[in-house]
Amino acid sequence: MYDVIGDVHGCYREFVRLTEKLGYQWTQHLPIHPNRRKLVFVGDIADRVRIL
């Protein structure tokens, strides 16, 4: 099974809380689900940086 997550845009704390609500446990800075579910990211992980 997959958990699909949209744009994170650098909101790390909110991302961690969301994954914990979905049942993921953070081990060595990685979200691991006890039932082997996988995270799928659609969209941006971070905002685009302005190029001058």
C-alpha cells in the first residue's frame, strides 16, 4: 500500500506529524511503516530558489 503526499514545500515538522499520524515510525531519520507501506511524493519537496 502507498501513502501519497502532495507538496511539502519545506514544512518538515508538519511532514513528520503527518507521517506519524499515518503510522510511520522515525528510525535513523527515516519514516518506516510497520506494515511496509511506502510514501509517494507528488509535487514539490521545496520551493524553487530564485535565480538571479
